[in-house]
Amino acid sequence: MRVRPVIQVTFLETKGGKTKVRGRMSRPPKELGEVALFVPPDSLIEARMMRYGKRCCLATLAVRAGEGGAALEIGAKYAVLSGWDMENASLVLSPKHGWEETVFKPRDAAEITIDGYRCLVPITGSIDVNNLPGGAAVIKGAWNHEHCAVCMQCICEVCGPEAWISKEGVWVCKKCHEEYICPRSIEFHF
Ligand SMILES: [Zn+2]
Ligand SMILES: [Zn+2]
């Protein structure tokens, strides 16, 4: 199980909807920049880590207006998520994704060359197959797999086509849907 840094809030200031947060970190952050504070049981507050002092382990974060900074409390501890961990947590916690059970089927794809690299683009309703850039060819069934956004497992007819897809077209495997998305759990294993 992943050990995330935890911040204990020592200072909070809200001005014009924006919240400034200061607190002591249980371990150094991986880097400064975009993070999310996990507020149990199921919300994430997006913030920007502005400063971190190694000596005293004090971090300063800025929460943009409308991000729910008012829910934070002095003295409370929050897990600090970053990078892929933050992306995955948002995938699991946000109800906006509208997950639907599906079965992967290979799709036709157009082969397009960009800067000398061969790229496959799956054919969707919004692509006019008769008017592809540079006269690209359509290859039958060339889009033959997807990857689970949480564990990167291949989703295809060989590895197993049963999966879940979000409204935005994000795929997750059956196992990750059962383990993380259904219970809205952010205890990712890597
Ligand atoms: Zn998975
Ligand atoms: Zn596969």
C-alpha cells in the first residue's frame, strides 16, 4: 500500500474565496505544484503547493476559489496526493464519470504520420473517413486494445475484454472497478 505524505494544518486564511493553508508534513512532498488534499470520506480539494521548508517540514498551499477550501480545519490531518495518484483518486471519487460496464471490441483506426511517427487514431463518429489528413489509410480492427487507467492492465480480446468505461472515454479493468471504483476506495496498490 502506498504511504502518502500527510499534512497537519496549523494555519488557515480565506480571502476572496481563496484559502491559504500552512501545515506540517509527515514526509517531504515529491515536488511542488498541483496536489489534492483528501478529506474523508470521499472528497478531494485541489491545491497548489507553493513552498516547502525541509528543516521544519512546513508546507504552504493555495486553494483556488470554488475548490472547497472552507471544508479544511485547523489541527486536522489530510493525505496529500500528487501525480498519477491524484488522477486515480479523482477517477475513483468523482461521481461525474458515470461508469458503464462494457465489452471491448477492436475498432478500425486511421494510420496517420505525425513528425515522422506512425500514429493510430481510432475511428469515431466525428471523423470523416473519406477525408483523412495526408490520405491516411483506414486499417480494419487496428485499434485492438485499451489500458486500465488505474493499473495499466491491457484490456483486449486476448487479455479479457470485460471492462468499464467513463463518459469521457477512460477505461478501467473489471478488477479495479470492483476494488476501487465501486467502494470509492483510494487505497491503490502498485
Ligand atoms: Zn485495472
Ligand atoms: Zn491484451
